[in-house]
Amino acid sequence: MNIEAIILDIDGTLLNDQKEITKRTKEVLISAQKKGVKLILASGRPTTGMLTYAEALDMPKYHGLLVSYNGSKVIDCHSMKELFNQAMSVEEGKAVLEHMKQFDVKVMIDKEDYMYVNDVYNEKLVYRGEEINIIQYEARGGNYKLCEISDLAAFLDYPINKILTAGDPAYMTANYKKMMAPFENILNCMFTADFYFEFTAKGIDKAKALDTILKPMGIPHDKMMAFGDGHNDLSMINYVGTGIAMENAVDELKKASQQVTLSNNEEGIAHILESLI
């Protein structure tokens, strides 16, 4: 196997729609690590929302890496040492939170064990005809306790890795340019799903994090393989030597990738890696 690092998005890529890593996928990824391949999970999730999956894949044993908040932070799974962290300043975070008050979106921020929102009962989104409790979904996904804060902008007194907003997809499409207008040149502002729009520090993406961490390790681009499904995976797909889109990926990612594998529900990662390991 001529691959030294495998980078995986989590939702829609590593996990099936039941939020599970299948036995087959788990076995092939552990086998790759036993052969010396560095395994990296790269997600928009907070670090706390990635640990369970890292442990399931034996990543602490093999010094796997977690790239969280879409590239804003990198953690070594074995030592839990922070290898990279580039957050928004307090002033930048406050400005975003103040600006977002005029939009019909649910704003979510985190600190340590808690996710902070304005109203825990204003949690419903309708997506593809199905009602979703988006606050519960994010809190459970990040392993957070919930806390209500009436004024998030006034509350924020710490550098923050990500500000997440969620709303009706049609509303987000109609309003995202206004949402990002004051910050277009000073922060990263992006869709991570058609109902998610988020803010991170300027220049932050998955590729920036990978370049910062993997280059000093001596792992060249052409020996990296990445799997993804969303717009926020585009930077890392373009960065690595072998970029692979899931069948369920957005069209833009498929066009940028060297190959399209089976979907996340059809064990697309294992389908590719079994022939290489």
C-alpha cells in the first residue's frame, strides 16, 4: 500500500445514515493502521463529538489525529495534546453573534462541556419533509450539556473555534450573503450543509490543518488519500494525492475527486481500501 495517511470526513462518509461505523469499515481501517498508515478524522464536529469514533477505530493506540471544527483544531488521539489551534478572536466572535441577531437562524456555540443557545425549545427544522430537532442533534453529536443564554454576544469572552448557525435551507440560501457580508474578508464563512452556515477563523479549512501537521511529519501529498461528501471537504480533496468522493457527495466534490466510491450506506471506504491493503 503506497498510502501513508488516510483522511476521513465523518458524517456522510465514515458513518452510515444510522451514525454507525460498520464492522467491515472498522476492520479495514484498523488493518491500515497496523501497517503503519496514519489515520486522521477531519470533521466540522467539535473534538468532543469525534472521540467515540476515534476510540472505536483504535486511533489512540496508533497516534491517530483529530481535525475538528473544519480544521480549526488538531489533536493527537494518544496524548490528547493540541497540535494546532486557530480560533476566532473574542472581538470577531462577538461581532458575528451580534450580526446574527437579525436573522431567523439558530445559533450554537460551545465551551468545554456545554453548548450554548438562545432557546432550547426553539429547536425544530424541517428538512426534506422531515422535522429535525437540530439543537438536540448537535448537542448529542458533540456530547454536550445544553445551556440557554439570552445574549450570546454579551456572553462570549473567549476565543472561539466555530460559530454554527442552522436554518431552513431556502432561507439560508436567500440570506447567506447578507449573513457573511461584514466578515467576507476577515473570516471563513461557509455552508457545511444546506441548513448549516458557519464561521471560523480566516484561512481555516481542512487542507490548512493537514498541511500544518502532516508536512512536518514528512508525509507527502501524493501519499495521502482523503474521503469526503460535502462542500467543506473540497479543500482536503484538492490537497491530497488521491481524493475520493462518496456516491452521496455533492456534485462539486465529485467533479474535484479522482474517483467516486460507493455511498456511506454501502461501505464506500472499505470498498476502496480492501483492494489496497
